[in-house]
Amino acid sequence: MEVNSNILDYIQQQIIPKYAAFDKAHNLEHVSKVIQNSLDIAADYDVDMDKVYVIAAYHDIGLSQGREDHEKNSAIILASDPALNQWFSKADMALMAEAIEDHRASNNYEPRSIYGKIVSEADRDIEYRVILTRTIQYSLKNYPDYDFEQHFNRTYQHLKDKYGEEGYLKLWLNTEQNQYNLKKLRDRITAKEKLKTDFEIIFKECIE
């Protein structure tokens, strides 16, 4: 089932462009990838593709108000967007806002609907080089006084805390692609010296 063309036009003109102002880990490329991932995952479930698309498009829009509580702010922005009322009921709006609130990887509870699980799974995008690059970019931006070793140690600890065997990341739908990529990433985390070699290559690219 295709997404309503009027919804597509509105989102592409009024919502997606806002991501151009966000950091490199949450930019236009990221939201486009999450949207595509969401639609691909949703194809295996009995869900409304219009809702899936809108949830994915708004999932990080709250970054306009800062990273902290961005999932809650994203939900508020969606719920308070009057343009969406022409396509969705109040119950639909509440469901979509709830799904956005539930998508954050650090949440310690299971998403309350299949829509929350879909966008959560889509947002994981567990690709080794992408994750390593995004983590380095975040470190460079937020810890500009760190030297190389400090950036590497911070990156390694973050990857271990989030993606390691005991990490807080949860895969609620366990798509085959995410399971495969997570195993590959965990293998790299275990091989710390190999990880450091890859880190150095990407680190140099990020500071050039």
C-alpha cells in the first residue's frame, strides 16, 4: 500500500527540510534512511503505511529543541501539528505520538504498539561504519578539547555500552538485517585493536 500523495507532499515540503539544521548523525540522510527502513519493515505487518511514514518523518524533529528529551518533544510537535488533522483522527495522532516517544534506544521499556516497534527497529540502522562515523562526529562536536586517545576511549565505551552483549540497545522486531549487523558490530567491539585501526581511518576523514 502506498503512502497518501498529499501527506507525502506536506511532509517533504514542510517537515523533512528541517533535518538539514541538525547534526550529522540526525540529518537529511538519517531521516530518509529511517523512513525507508520503516516502510520496508512495515511491509511485513498489517499496518497503516500513512502512519508509518509520518512517525518516521517526525521521529527526531524534536532535536530542534535540543537532544535531551528529543523523543518527547518530537511527539509533541507531531501531536500539535494541525495540518495532520485532515488525514488522521485524534486517536491516530495519539498513537503516532506514542510511537515516537517509544523509539529512543535508551528507553528501558518496550514500545507500546507495533508502530513504535517499527520506528525503533528502523532507527537502529546498525551499520558498522555508519555508527562509528556518527559516534566520532558526535564526539568531535561535543568534546572538542579531547585528544585522539580520549576520543577513541569515549567512542569505544559508547559502542560497548550501547551495542555490546550487555548493552542497552534492544531490537524489538529482530529483523534479519539488524541481527546480522549487530553481530558484526559486536565482533568489532571485541576486537578492540581492529576497531582502533578503523577508528583512526574514519577519525582522520572526519577532521579533514
